[in-house]
Amino acid sequence: MAETKHAVVRIDNMSGTKQPTCLKNAKFYSSEAVAAIDNAQIVVLGDKLDRELYKATAPAAANTVDDLYLVATPELFYDTTRTHYLTEWENAADTAIRLYKMVPGADCFSATKEAFDGTPAKGKFVGFKADSTKLLIQDAKDDKSFGKIVAVETDGFGNGKYEYFVIDVIAPAAAAGAGVGG
């Protein structure tokens, strides 16, 4: 039986590890119902569900890079009777997920190929598209870009060997007619 491989994330240097204002907790919703989601995905925050819990959804066309959060929940396997691999981890529906606000010029994270829409490679840009939580591979930087793949690293061994694409969080290109900068 072939199992689905899920995306794996490393929070190499994310501001949320030291700055609590860059961390949020949420439940992921798809079509108004709670849903499972992989780590290394992109979401936007919606209404508060509780004092410290938000509703998270896939980005919409009207969202900007500043609205995005990275899903990076610690992987906790409760069945200790067998070996588990990170590619087996999925954030279950109706459970809280951990989100990191991405700070351009300061943050860096890594993700496995399962996190991407397109083929990741060093030098490619990373952005988002409406109605998808996947990291979108781009050839050129635009106003939907939030990262650039700066390295490819392999870590681990055997079934626990993962190829990570290291992403520096960058500022998006200025939108046409937005003025000076970018």
C-alpha cells in the first residue's frame, strides 16, 4: 500500500522562534469545513475562533504577501510501537496548527518537494496563488512572490533522508503603477 508523502518543513531562522508576535495558532478551513493540512503550506488568517485561535484559509486573489503565514506545527507521533517518518505527518482536521508570520529580509525556512506547486530548484522564486496553500514556483519575481530558493540541502539517512529547498523570505516586487521601489 503506497502512502501519501506529506510536506516537511524546517523553521531554519523564523522570527516567530524568538518573537511571539510572529506566531499564531489556528484551525485550517477549506470550503467552510475544518480540514487537514500539511506543514510547509501558506495560509491567511480570518476571524478569531477563541482568545488565541484563528480561522485559517487558503489565500484569495485579493490577498497580498503581507497576509501570509507559514504552517509549521511540531510533528508529534503518539504511536511509539513503530518508526515514524516526517513525511507521514499531516495536521489533522479540527486540531490547532502553528503559524509563522514571514518577515522579509530576516526569515528563512526549508521545505521538501511535496510542499510545492511546480518543480523547485535553486534560484527559483516562491509565491502564492489564489485558492491554493502550496508554495508556487515562479521563474520571475512579482507581487505574489515572498521567497527565493537559495540552496538545496539533504539531511538524514534511509527513509528519514529528506531533500530540503532553503527559502529566504523576500519582499515582493512592486506592483505596476505602485510607485518607486521594489
